[in-house]
Amino acid sequence: MCFITLECRSGLGTARYVFDGKYNEYKSSSLVLGLTSSAIFIALAVIFRNQLSGVIGYPPFIIVLIFISALSCHIVEFAKNSYIYEKKAKKNFIISIVLAILTIVLSYLFLKSGYFSEKYLARIYGDSLPYLAAALLITVFILVKTPNGYNRAYWKYCFTMGFPIVFHGLSQDILKQSDRIMMQHMGYAGKDLGIYSFFCTYTAIVNVVLTALNTTWCPFYYDDLNESNYEKLSAKCKNYLELFTIITCGFLLVSREVCYVFSNSEYWPGMNVIPLLTIGIYFIFMYQFPVNFEFYNKKTKIIAFGTFLAAVINIILNIFLIPGFGMYGAALATAISYGLLFIAHYTIASHMKEMNFHMSVKNFLPGFVIVLLFSVMFYIMENLLIIRWVLAIILGIFMIVKIIKRKSIF
């Protein structure tokens, strides 16, 4: 999806300010660019399906379906992104809920029907068909509402913003997956790899929350930058830092017992890797501030280069740390890579000539130090279950009261 669609949705957020009254025309035209690019790749997939099947190992018809599904997912994400920046949260919510229900129900019905000789096909079609139907409806709706095909200015802007993000996305995938792939090739396959993969997925709960918050944050953040509301923005950034710091600390306090519920005892010996993985996610949170700022200033090439460099550093660190420390080395390598990524983007954002970056190290330092302290508490308070949970509840109540008082998440 990242590659064949040229990440045409990446320019939607800033296009609202660049093209202002012609935003809907831009949206329609950029969707057509993504469709055109994807159609070329789908045609190539159809022509070379047998060759690709030999390389990847899936049946030819599945190869073609992968490309079609990628385009369908892109169109759905395109619509959801546009609704986010247009502040139409209800439409975004409806699309997400309807697709979640349909994919599960349809997969279940296909599985129970016994129609498919290979049961995994029930899940593939159950997932693909709702997305394909949604993509067709979205495409018709956007193109009928504002018919706009090729436009040189729109396509140039869309390509300039989106193409570097292709490499940013691919580099992110390397950052997320290289540790597990390298562990497997270094002889850590089986139990150790399974335990590490489980805790990567487990701590990803925090990352899911971060993604949701950042998705909500960006439209309002761009508005404040566009209107130069720096005093208001400073207060919002402080609230956002406080909110996610408390969420991260709360997760560290209760994660042991939650893990006991959702996994069997075979996984528990790897529980001590949680703080390292969580610190890595907190670095992701921190680096999104300068990255969002760079994105607003259309510095997507810098964003892509930074992520690519972090992916390379991660691979190098894995080579040295995994052999001696196993899963802990892999987690430490990822945390260091994201930490360096934050430092790199913060430095770049702070030295941009187009606009002064509105944050300094002192904004980030208190939250990061607190997360480090709670990471230490994860180990030293292992057997103090009641104290940890009471502290987590107090933090939760404190945050809820503050949100209610200001009548806003941020």
C-alpha cells in the first residue's frame, strides 16, 4: 500500500492551507493520482503474477488480490485522513466501526460455510471484500462530488509530499520488524522469539493509544501553527505531554497483572523487557512533535531520511547487542534508535529557517525523566501489587479531573 499508491494521502493535512478554497479539488485530484499509480502496479501484478508467485510463495490469484487490497486499504485510509483534517470525526468513526464489524462477521460466515477448501481464504476474502466495497463507494462519492482528474499543480504537490513518505513508511517497517527477523537468523527462533514477539505486540497497546492521540492532535496543531497561536499551542503541548506521560506510567504500573491475565506462564519470564519497549514508544511520542512540525513545513524528505537512518542504526545495533543480550539487546537497540531519531528531528526542527520550532529540550525532559523513574519502579516494585495499582488509579483520576476541568483532551 505504501509503495504502489505513492502515499498520496500524505499531503491532505497541509493542502488545506496551501490550496485553501480549492482543497476539495486537490483531494479529488490526489485520489486520482493514487488510483492511476496503483492501476499500473496492479496491471503489472496481473501480467507477472506467476513469476511473483514463485518468489513470494502465494498462489497467483492471491498475489493479484494483495495489490487490489492494498489499493482498497489506501482509499479507505485516504477518506479517514481527509475526515480527520476536516474535523468530521463521526464519519471517520462510522467507517472504522462498520469495516471492523463487517470483516469479522463476513470472515466468520465464510469460515462456517465450508465453501473454501483452504480455510485461510475465508479470512482473506472476509477482510478484502468489505474494504473493496468501501473503497468503491468512497471513490464514487469523492469523484462525483468534486470531479477533478489530472491537475499539474495538485499532482506535483501530492507527489512532492507523498513520495518521500514511501521511504519513511518502508523504513518504519524495517524499524518495527528487523529485530525479530535478525533474532531469528541469529538462532533465537522458537520460544525466545515467540516471547519477544508477544511483548512487542503487548506494549504496542501504548503505541495504538499514541496513534489515536496523534491523529486527533494533528488537525488542531496545524490550525494553531497556521494562525500563529503560539501561546495557545504552548499550553496544548504541555497538556499533551502530561497526558501521554501519565498514560505511559500507568501502563508500566499495571502491565504485570494485565499480562498475567492475557498470557500463560510460559511468557512471564520475558516480562522484564516491557520497560525497554515502552521507553522506545515514549521516544516515538517525543519525536512526533518535531516531525509534525517538519510535516507542516513540507520537509518530507528530511522525515524520510531521518527514519531511514534510524532503521540503519537499528540494524547495526542489533548486530552487536542481540548476540550478547538476546531479546533485551533487541529492545535496547530499538529504544536507542528511536531516541537518536528524536534527537535528529529535534535538532533539524530547531534550526529550520522557515519557522521557529516552538518547543525546547526543557519541555520534553521532565516527562522523559518521569517515565525512566517509573521504568525503574517496574522492577523494584514487582511484588507491591496494591501500591502500584493504587498509584495507577490516583494518576488516572488526576488526569480525568484535569481533562474535565479544561473540557478538552489537550
